Amino acid sequence: QVQLVESGGGLVQAGGSLRLSCAASGRTFGTYNIGWFRQPPGKEREFIMGISDDGYGTNYVDSVKGRFTISRDNERNTVYLQMNNLKSEDTAIYYCAASPEMALAAELYEYWGRGTQVTVSS
């Protein structure tokens, strides 16, 4: 079993940066692919970026291309989401989740964190 805890959210001005962390417990962390999702106010949860278990593969949606970067440190059981040039439309609750495969669909993720709020002011 894997437990995930997100941190690093907060209030930032448009154009600013934040780095989110997803800290995991459990010996099997290194065998899971990790995805970042977000849920904007009044909207459904959406996939934004994912990273493979070994850290060599990534996938992402077009809306964050060139602005967000995902990385992981399996020795620290942590995945990072570096977010640059933030826009007001990035305002959302951000979640990390663990899946045995590289997936975009939320239903394929087995474990979820509780989320961290990111608010971008314009």
C-alpha cells in the first residue's frame, strides 16, 4: 500500500512559480507511476502530468506544456511538480496519485493524496 501527501501549494501571482511535492510512504513506491491531477473550482478533476516508475518516461497535457515539469526521487519517495509561468486558469486543488501503469484516466490510479490548493491571482 502507498500513502501520498501533497505539499507546496499556496497563493501566487500570475507569472509566478510553485513547486509541489508528493511524498509517499511504502516500500513499493518505486514500482508505481505517479500522476498529477487538478480540479479547478466547479470543474471535474483532470490529468495534467505523469511520470513512470523509473522516472524516465513522462506524459502531459498541452495546457501545461513548456510551463510544468515533473520529476521524482525514488530514494526520497517523492515526486515533484515544478510549475512556472502560472496563470489564473491553473487555480485548482492539485492531487498526486499512484498507478501500476502510465495512465491518463483517474480510474486507473489506485492511491490518492488529499490534495493541495494552488491559487493564482491575476
